[in-house]
Amino acid sequence: MHDASAATGEAAYRLPRTVLPRRYQLRIEPDLDAATFTGTEDVAVEVVEAVDRILLNAADLEIDDAWLVGPDGTRMEATTSLDEQSERLTLVLDGEAAPGDWTVHLAFRGILNDKLKGFYRSVFTGADGTQQVIGTTQMEATDARRAFPCWDEPDMKAVYAVTLVVPRG
């Protein structure tokens, strides 16, 4: 397989349609004081044709763990490679995923950036005049990949369940 950054034509900017997301189960825990966040995701996917790697979008994230679970419960380990230029994350599987329903598991972390993209840090003045720090999101096309690894293309529709872990109050 060619490196994502070396792709030409449509492959240079479109993800392959060999693996399709169906449902994201996201858990994200921001640390506003440190301006960082950690997260995990379980993505129910349909493997359309047998693959030994999965390509999705990610930018400004560190990937800590990755694996797949097959329809029969078999776990398949994956090594990760993030190409910051193309904003693509490659999961290289330690085997071949056959067509069917699989779950992609990822653990990741990032910075609450000041780019106004993805998941970022902002400040507002409260009613009492004090400044408050918040985490907020901007998920327009090509920005969600800065908050969590995903198939960040408009036609790759999926259902999302999101849990935010935040301090009480």
C-alpha cells in the first residue's frame, strides 16, 4: 500500500470505502487547567472488503492504543501511523479483517488548542465579571479529526454517543 501522503487523484483526499463507520461510542475527558484532553472510542464499522489496514482521519492527536474486535469476539492488534501532512491515521492490523461487522477501539489524547477547530479552549466573562475557561467544539468539515480519530468526510454518516467526563459543578 502506498503512503497516504503519496496518493494521487481522488485517493489523495478521499478515504477508501473499504471500512465504513456506523456508530461511534466516544468518551472524552478534558483537563481545562492543563488545556489537554484524553479519550477513548469504540467505533462499530462495516468491513466491506477484506483489509489488513484501516485508514481514517486524525490531526493534532496522539494515539495511545488501537485494536479491532471481530464479529466472533476475536481481538486483532493494530499498530498506528499518523501522517500529519495528510491528516490520516493508518491502523496496520496484525492480520486480515474479513468482511462483516467489527469494532475499532482507539485511545487518544490531544491539546485543547487555540485554533478554533476541533475541541478547543476558550474564555468568557461570567455575570460576576470573572473570566471562565471552557472547552468548546467546532466540527465543521475536516475539524472533527482534531477532537477524535474519525472518518471525517460528509458522506461517512454515523450515529454518535458521547460521554464527557467533567468535574462536578
